[in-house]
Amino acid sequence: MWKIKNIYEADFGCEERQLGAKLKVLVELENDNGETKIIEAYDEYLTWNHIDVGSAWEEPDEEKKALFFKQKHTMDTFLSTGALTKEQYDFSLSGLVVKMGFDFDILKEEE
């Protein structure tokens, strides 16, 4: 079980954050054995789910990933049939990624 020990604003270096890019933060986690690790998360996801310092952190499980890809497949169908514009699709997909707590790397896992 991981708990949030601290949340830091991500450093975008001299390039700063890209226009339109969602704000990411660094989340320092600590488990019951005192081990720590730092992960990157979307600030919007933390806010949306009322996650703060002291909250438990759960890694996305396979069931949650399966639900994500099922929803994405539905959106893909809507896009291909013209029920969604590309702009609507991109906006919805971005929201789905963030609200489910994934990074956009999740899209690389699709088969």
C-alpha cells in the first residue's frame, strides 16, 4: 500500500509547459516499509478525485485498463462514423485519460 507523502510541481525546465498541455505534478509515495518512489501524475486527476498528501495511492489494475480501452473503442467508433469530430474526440480522450488516472503512455498498450 502506497501513501502520498508529498506533491511537487513538475519542472518543465527552460522549455516550460507546452501550450495546452495538462499540468503534471510529481507525487512522492511511501509504503509501509518506508520505501519511497516518485511518479508523475496529472494535477487535474488528483483534484478530480480529492487526492492529497496522506491519501492512499492505488496503481491502475487490469480491470480499470480494460474499462478504459472499452470506452476508447466506443469513442473510436463514434469518430469513424462521424458522430464525433476529431476535436471532440481529442478532448474526450484527454479527459478520459486524466480522469481515470492514466498517463498518455497508456495508449501505447493498446493492441
